Amino acid sequence: MTSPAERFTALPWLLANDEDLQRRGRWLTVECRIDIGHKPFYLSIRDGALANLDHGASLMRSSAFCFRGMDEAWIEYWKPIPAPGWHDLLALTKRGVASVDGDLRPFMQNLQYFKDLLALPRGSN
């Protein structure tokens, strides 16, 4: 089984093949950070498409917000049918295995987009 961070590296390919999700995010342009366990990933989203995905520590890299989840959170979230409490990004924060901080406006205004974007690895076993 691949690690959650390795699984997340497939995100550019997964999003490129999901035209509906790109269309729904067409008004979104944001720099954000997603932590998979202790590994940070920097996403540059332009008009709903993933323009760039960098991973690893980066000094002084700015991002609008950061969503952090422990490995366990991503493993459970990416199951084909996640159990209650593991099925939703906000449920993960309530459970205490994930957190979100920074400027939450772009995150909350596009919440369904981010829920669907971060659920894309569910289909990449």
C-alpha cells in the first residue's frame, strides 16, 4: 500500500481528468497548502485547474490557507465509503485529526470544490 503522501501526488492527473470539477471551480484562483501527515503540499489553483503542485518544506512560501490532516485522517477519508466522522473535511476537524487555518474565506466560499478535490484520491487505489 502506498503512503497517503504518495497517493496525493496523483492529484494533478486526477483533477486534469475531472472536467466537471474544473468547471465548477472555474472562478477559483488561490494558493493553498495541504499537509498530508508531516508532508506539506503547495497547490496553485488557477481557474479551477491545478497549475502547480509542489511538495516539501519551503521557507517563506505564502498560501491563503492550510488544511492539515494526519496520515490516519487521509487513509480513512480516502476509503471508497468512509465511516461516519471520517467522510468529510469538516468532520475530520471535529474529530481532531485535521485542522484548517489562515484566510478561510476562499476555503469556505469554495467548500464543495475543496471537498471534491481532496476526495479525488479515493478512486486511485
